[in-house]
Amino acid sequence: MKIMLITDAWHPQMNGVVRTLEKTVENLRAKGHEVEVIAPSDGYWTMPLPTYPDIRLAPFAKADVERRIMRFAPEAIHIATEGPLGQAARTLCLRWAMPFTTSYHTKFPEYIKARFPFFPMSWTYKFVRSFHNSGGCTMVTTPSMVEFLEKQGFTGLAPWARGVDTSQFSPDKRAKTLGGPDDLYADLPRPIWINVGRVAVEKNIKAFLDLDLPGSKVIVGDGPQLKELQRDYPNVTFTGAKYGDDLAKHFADADVFVFPSKTDTFGLVIIEAMATGSPVAAYPVSGPIDIIPGSQAGVVDEDLRTACLAALQLSRDDAIAHAATYSWDAVSDVFFSYLTPEYKPQARRRWRRTRRMARLASSPYHFIKRTLRRTWRILRGKSVP
């Protein structure tokens, strides 16, 4: 199948959304599907997201998005994010009556509320609800998120979990001897409590750093709140962003992974930590409550300190075994099953018709006709639409 993915989150960003989309595209291509991705890094003029300069948005790309969709002539379109590119693609699909699916990766209203407390969440929920309800299916991360969003008025919801690359996030990355030369944390008192991800206010990292815990706390990642936390918590180790095998080793050499976020819809880092053998401590919110309870791979508790100390007693083997149940291959199959494709003959007719209409709209005859019409309205003293 020819599948087009439109996303405002892509490289060089490095986060759970990007990793999810990247692995899904990789697996779909491996199964013989033709996938094209439209992202801000495709040469568009971009601007930084307010309060988060590392995220770039492409607000003036609609004309090129239209050209690329018509040229590729997809049989299925998936819009992954609600940003400018996602908005442009949605508008075009609605104009063409082209079926499309969406996915809900982040609690966007809570994200806005964390940065701008004065902004009513009802307004942002109205925006994202309208965006997603116009598609054929909205893929969300967990059953609990399905239930949560149904209460917010969302329709057409379907659970789409996440996977983990167990060849990269592996217990083999852990130091053979803790405190030895291959231990990343050899100079820090044990136990090692680690958090990995975007260092930003919506991740609730202060809740972790304020805990009274033995040993050492380590923050792996970068983001707009990094300098503030470095200033306020001088006894915490901040490593900056890590990637690939280096990131996997930071997970593996830790004793417990602490996930204080209450705004994530899944938390890909949870299963990445488990895959290396590090048990997880988290609040009982969407994401952790869908992954952790009954797994023996972590603990959820309203008292995060209690969860941390309990997780420290868990077996690393149980964490590894639980992570092995999350396969990217299965994740991509679920994604594919939710797509709303047009079959090839129908798709070919659609894109032939759409290209013909686009050519007619840009022809000299139509340009002159529109110009004369506007001039006539001006002469008659009427406003021009």
C-alpha cells in the first residue's frame, strides 16, 4: 500500500513520538509498503514552538503539502500531530473528501496548561477534539486513554500501543561489575535513580527531584527546564541528551527508573528501561497503569517515594521479561489495520481527478476569470472575499 504520514514531530527531534513513528515507518517499509513522510525538516521555513525552541514548526507549507500529496497519490493518509503540517493535511483531506486517520500522542491541553496556567483547557480540548473527530480513526496509546478521551467527547478511538527494540535496549548493556570501570555511575553512591526524557515543566521532574531517597538521582535529557533544574538541584547529576547504545547503557546501569510525568499518554521510556532490566516507579496515571500493574516490572503509587523504594526490591529479570512482550512488529501491524485506505482503482481515479482540478484552477483562463470577477466587485463597491 502507498501510505503517506504527515507529522510535525520528526528528526532532528528525539522523543517518544518520533521513535514511535520512525519504527512504525521502518517496519511498514520492511513489509513492502511504500511510505512517504512529510515533516518540518523537509526544507520548509520553520519557527520555534513558543517556550520550546528545540521544536520547529512549519506554518507556511500548505501549498507544498498539497503538491506532495497529489504527486504521491497515497491510498491511505495518516496525520500524526495537530501542528501546522497536520492542520494543512487535514484541511486538504476534508476538501477532497479523502479518508484519513490521526493519532493522539500527547495530552496537548495539559501541556498548554502547564506553560500557560491562565489558558482554559476547555478551549484546547475543543480544538483537538474537532481535529481528531473529523478523521476516520484516532489511534491512542492505551485503553485507559481511550476511556479518558471518550469522556472528553472524542469518537472513533482505538488503542495503538508502543514497542521496544530489545536488541538495543538490552540487559547486556549493564556493567559487569557495579562500581567497576565499565559502570557509568561508578563515582556516584548507589542506588541510582534515573529519569530519561525531555526536561520540561509538563514532565513533572521536580516531583522526582524533591523526593527523599538514598543514593543518587540522575537526569538524562535536554529541554527548556534544564538550566532551572541545574540551578535549583546542584546535587543531582544532569548528563544532557544521550542516544543509541549510550542511552541504553544509562538505562541499564541504573537501579530504578522513575517516571513522574502525569501528562504522557504512554511513556515509551518505561518499556525501554524495563528492557534493560531497570524496574520502574510511577504515579497511577494513563500509561503507567496500562503497563505496570501485575507485571512485577514496576510499582505505581500516589506516593512516588513509596513506589521508588518498592521498585528497588523487584527482580530485574521480571522487568526484562515484561518488556519482551512489546514488539514493534506487532505495533506496526496494529497501525496498518486501523488505516482507512482507498483501493487502487478508486485511488487512481481520485488523484487523476484532483490533479485535473488543480491544473484547471491554475490555468490562465481561470486566473483571468477570477481577476475580472474581483475587479467587477471592487467597481461595484462590494467587498472582495
